[in-house]
Amino acid sequence: MLWMLREKPASGPSSTGSYRPRRRVSLLAVILGAAALASLAGALGAQTPDRQDEAERPNVETGTRTPAPGDDIIVVQQNRRRLEGVFVRWDRSSVTVTIARVDVRIDVDAIDRIIVLDPPRERYERMRSLIEDDEIERLIVLAEWLREHDMFAEALDELDHVLSIAPDEPDALRLRAIVREQFELQRRSGDSDPSAPLPGDGAVPDSPEAEPNAGLDIDFPLLSDEQINLMRVFEIDLRDPPQLMIPRETVERLLLDYATSPLVPETREGREALLASSPQEILDLMFRLRAREKYSRVQVLDDPASMKFFRDHVHSTWITNSCATTQCHGGGSAGDLWLTQRRPTSPQSVYTNFLIMERFRLDAETPLIDYGNPARSVLLQMGLPRDDAIRPHPLVRGWRPVFRDREARRFRQAVEWIEGMYRPRPDYPIEYEAPVGRAPFEPSDEGIER
């Protein structure tokens, strides 16, 4: 069976012109090499299609076998874009695929072919056979791939192997903490034996950095998938858009509701041409029409570039590992600023914490994030050593600086993230009441270096 790696179109320039999302795909391609892919493709054998009413089958080519519900597939569209997800069903006019936990209907006429992927375990075994035991960077990439496919036990085994070679490897420590948390949540949900020990227990000493999410508060309110999707719409940079889907009926309704606008074509030919436009062009028209009531109908299949940068270089690093720990703003005694610790890489955690920080004010004039002067943001200043900060963090028990100084890589990345957010800042039409901790921090009587 043909084995395909996830591919996405190359990103265009970001709003900042400097950062780009992580390129794990290209690294996996290096792991395998073109020769390996060619040999796997050559080994493809025809398989008997699953039984299904021929009349219900879309008139598209299936590159391997007919997909069955639950199969991982790649949908190659006529415009050569590729969408990876889980096959749900098809009918005469569309194929339904789950992408980023959202069911997306894709018009049959827009599809060139469908590729059914091998089961994740088979792909994992092939990738692992091509990686040497001492190739730390590639093993970490592989562990991240395993995490994305809910193969938590295998991911922990690979990470524990990495840490046996390099005990202080920061990316492996961070990823291991995240995987352990997700595996524990999976066990609690009943998907595995809750009495069984986690793989690698005892192999790596526990520490605040390795286990930032102990004592999770399961009652913390999180944003819904619909609210997250709406925030993504507001943050899209059309010069570097994520993958989008806009139902045809939404575009038809847009043309009807705004028929008197000079931005909407008057002729039938012009409207038909607009209906055939790309989702990015249609969303651009929505923005120019300020048709906010239609934004929720846009399906955003990935994080916008700025939010992806926040997720990978801010939230998953020092927000969850420093600010959102139980000793700081991640526990019930966090005071007015309380952040969630649950599933730190999930969209629910990333977007909920961002919205809380976006709306938080120390007072009427002092936001946590200063978009006009990012380096002076209270969020960043309170992560500096107290002697170096314009707005020092309060003296509280257990606090330690997040950044060494303003030249630290994470500080510069945080500035870059804030600079890259959409301007002017949108006022999300989202109702969310941030929780408040039961008690503020206790002043420290310890000797914090001044």
C-alpha cells in the first residue's frame, strides 16, 4: 500500500516577514529519502475495494483502495492542494473528512484523487527502521509524529531512549511532559488500562520542568471548537493563509445578502466566477464587506501563522512550563490571572490561554500584551529578572525568571510573535468569563536574587 507523508503547500511570507512554522514534514522526508518513497510506491499492489453501493461512489480516482470509515487519507484536489484527515463517508456529490476534529465536506468536482494511507503503526515501523539510535533530532521529530497519531506509549519509549543518551535535551523533556499528560488523560477516559504504569516511569527523574501539569483543574472552562474557529478567522493573514473551506451555500447567501454592494458582481457571469473563486478570495470579499455574521461559516483547518508561532514558540515552551504551573498561574491560588494546564498543545488550551491573556488588564490602562511596543509588554517584562524589568514580577514564593535577559531567544521570539499578530486588533465576538483563582499569591519570604 502506498505510504504518503503529510504534505502542505509551502507557506508564503508571514506578516512579520521573518518567522515560519516548523517544518517537520521536510525533516521526515529527509529521514526517508526519495529512494525509500519510490520503493514504497513501487510496492503498491491493487486491493479489493470495500463493498459499497457503486451509485454512491464519487467519480474520483482512489490512488490505493476504496477508503473505509476511519481510514487516514489524503485528498488531492484539482488545484493540487492536499488535505489529510480521517475518512467519514461519501455520497454522490461530496466526500466528508474529519480534519482537525472538524467534519469537512469536499465537493467531488474539486477532488482529483484520494490516497488511503497505511495504518499509523506500519508507517511508524518503517520510519523507525530508517533512523539510527543516536539521531536525537530525528527521534524527537518521530516522537512528535507519534503523539499526533495518539501513539503515546511508543512516543514515550522513543523519548526515554533520547533522554538516556542526552538527559538534559530540552525539546525531549518538554515533549515527554506533554505526551505523559495526554497518555494519562487517555487512560482516564477509558481508552486503556488506568492501573497500568506509564511507559518509562522512573526512567527520567521528575522535575517541575518535566512535569508542569500536575494537579490539573478539570473544571477550568475551555473555548469550544466553534469559538476557536472564529478566532482563527479573525487572525488570518490573507498573504499567508491557512487551509480554508467555505461551503458553496455560504457564498451564495453572501451574494444574496450583499447584492446591493458595489463589491458584489451584478452579472450572472460575474457571480458564477466568484462562486468558482478560491476560499481565500471569497474570505477577502467577506472581510471587505465586513460580513461578520458569515465568519462562523468559514472552516479554518489549521492555525493562522501568527497563532501557530504562538503555539510552538510561546505557549508550548515558557507559558505552560513556567507561567501555567501549579506554583504560578496554573493553580487555584493563581489570583486574577488563571491559565489552564490541560492538554497544553491542544487548540482548546492554546486559544483559551491566549484569550485570557489578550483580555487581561492589570488596571484600566495596562494590558498584559502591549501590541504597540511588544518588548514592553507586562507579559514579557514580568518574565525578566526583577532588576532588569520595567515592570518586575511581584515577589512570590517559587517564582523564577523565564528569560535570562532581553537578548534571550525566547524573549525575542515572544516579541516576534506579538509583532506578527493581526493589526488592528480584532474584538472577538466571543462570550467567555475567565476563571479567577481562590486566593492571590503569598508574598515570598525566600531570598529571591535582586
